[in-house]
Amino acid sequence: MKYFVNIGVIGGILFLIDALWLFFLGETIILALFWGFFIFGVACVWIAFNYIPIYLMMMRRGAPTNHWQESIETACLSGKFTVLDVGCGTGRATIDVARAFPQANVVGIDIFQGASGHSPEQTQRNAKLEGVGDRVEIKSGNLLDIPYPDNTVDVVTSSSVLHDLHGDSDKLKAVEEIARVLKTGGIVVALELFRDWRMWVSLLFFAMVWNPEKFWRKILNNGKLQLVNEKKYTRFLNYGVFIAKKSM
């Protein structure tokens, strides 16, 4: 979310510069620059205004809905079971699951590369700070080659991760890997933003990194997985929580 906060801050700074220019320098060229900065500033603030509320609803601690708890309870899982959070990042979903299900064995994996700067140690510290460090294990692992044997996991959670994979073939491979490690009857809970008209209105010009709602229905119904539930949420932008079960 910090990138969208930064975009909003940039927009605010541009508005301030515009106000100073307009007050002190009313010349024609300055007015042209004023309108250029103003339009760009409006775009930045509009992007932040549309993205940040949905992020807060999806992922922050104390969000209106704990999608992970609700989805797992809907699948009638309780007591001791194994949860694998793929692409765990800072561990927000991993921690939420561990807090909601004290008897569960919760593991988070991520490649811990790129601009995020996260590390297994940092995410493990986050879990400790949240009071679940003794019930959470964080380690390196690639979603395209999950370091787990076949049929060993009861639940896989994926928090806005699958869309980051390059191309439909990698997304399909990731879903196949998830199906491989799930036990028969196990579930995957996947949260993803939808690419639709709302994204274009929100000026998210990189919206092609996301996929339409029907794409996720199709890919999660692939092979050994069967989509059993879907809930759609709107905070200007749309996102969905999908539950698919391993059928065989």
C-alpha cells in the first residue's frame, strides 16, 4: 500500500506547488505548467483515493472481514490442521490465520526477492510481535515449485499473489502446485482484485497485471480443484475471495 500512499502524497505536493506558482507567478507559461501539474496531481490523488480504502478492507489488522477465518470456518475446518500461506510477504494473512486458529500449524513461504525487501527473518519477527511467533513458521519457497510433498496440506491461502505471476501458464502452474500439495478435500482460499471498468476509471493504467473475475473462476476450476464458493466485495474497486476444494 505504501506505493499508493506515496502517489497520494505526490499529488498533494503538486497541488501545493501549483498554489504557490499561481499566487506568485501568474504568467502564461506558468499557467500552462500549473494546469499540467494540476491534472497530474488530481490523477495521483484519485488513484490513492480508490486503492487505499480497498487495501485497508482487504488486508489490514482489524479489517471489517477476516476473510481467512470466515472461509476456513465455512469449509468446516477446526482444531488441528495445516495451513500454507503462499507468497506470504510481511505475513499479514499468515498471522491472521494463526491468530484465528490457535491449534493450526501455519507456514508461510515466499521467494523474498525484489523491491519489497522482505526476508523470512523479518516476517518471523512480525509474527512474534503479533504474539503468534511460536505457532508460525516462515521460510523461503517458490509458489511454482512448492517445497512440500503431495497431499500434505489442509488449507492454502493466497493473498493477492497469483496475479503477480508472469503469464497465464505460470498462474496455471501455481494452481496445479497448490492442488498437488493439498490433501483430498483440502481447500485453497485466494483473494484477488478484479480487472474491470472500475480499474480504468481509477486511472490504474497498469491494470493489465490483474485479471477479470471470470479468469479466476476458470483457472481455479482447473484440474483437481473445484470452485465451491466466491464472495465479491466493493470499495470502489472490486475484489473477490475464492474457495476451491481438491476433489481427488
